[in-house]
Amino acid sequence: MFTENKLLLNHKWDFEGITISDKGLQNVISLTPILVPTSMGRHEHKKFAKARVNIVERLVNKLMHFGHKYAKNSGRMGGKKSKAINIVLTALEIVHLKTGGNPIEYLVKAVENTAPNEDTTRIGYGGVVYHVSVDISPLRRVDLALRFLALGVRETSFSMQKGVEEILADEILACANNDTSGFAIRKKNEQERVAMLSR
């Protein structure tokens, strides 16, 4: 009897049945089934095309900016995509072992919880610069959430004797549970607090 083969991430985890509860992010978090999280840069040079790139691959791409503490585009992770893919897949495996659930679901929940709603921008008026609170577009909200997750992994791994995979798994779980022990949750709260004071 013929059975339809599904594309499972790393032959293990299904993208079907994962719901995005944040209505604003439903069009920019892509859960297109993939086997390996790489699209070979097909979204490059097309406006807003990265919204169609799978969320796991977007996390991999953010992790590639890993260099020295204050130089994000150099060092051991600069451009090494296969290494970044292995780190993310191992971290998802750790999340699965700790929870027993689908780790992609936890990653999506972590992105939803760490996506800030407000930011500040500089407006010059009469020779004086003011900081004004502004709403953030959905695509930028996802960008910032993934940046905060990657930054949390980078900052924590410099001061802890743990593997980067374990640190990423702990960060995903903390953010999925909206726990303030997660670096990305603290970063999001700090940004929204600054924006609230600039209203």
C-alpha cells in the first residue's frame, strides 16, 4: 500500500499541526516543510522574500554571526553554515529529550514570546533630537526575536562551561515558557520598557 512521504526536519520532526497564536506573526513565520534547513540563498535580492524562509533556517542564519564578543561577523561561526545547522539540530534534539514534544513548536513559541511590539526611533525637530516610541512591523519583530535568541547564546557561551547546543536548548525552553531567566525575554522587556518611557 502506498503511503505519502512527509518532509520531516532531520527525518524526525513534523511541521504540520504547529499553530502560531500571535495573529501578527502568522504571515512571517514560515513553517514550510524542509528536510535540511538551507535554501541556498534563493530568497536573496527579492523584497520581503525572507518571510518565506523556514523559521529554523532563519535561526541558523542568525547563529552564523557568532564571532568574538563584540565582532559578530568574524570568528569560529562566520559563514560556517553546516556547523550552525548541526548546532541547531542538536539543540532541537535536546529540547525534544527534555520535553518529549515537538521542538519546532517550542521554537515557534519562543519566537512569539521574544518578539517585541515597540521600539524607539530618533526624530530631529528644530535642532533637537527626540526619541519616539514606534510600532514594529511583523517581519522586524521576528528578526529581533531571532537576534535576541542568538545574542543570548553568544553572551552566555562566553561565560559558561557548557556546549553551545545546550545553551541554545535552554534559551529556547526558557523563552517558550516566558521565563525571565532567558536572555532574549529580558532583552525584549528592556526594549519595550525604554519604548514605553518614550511615548
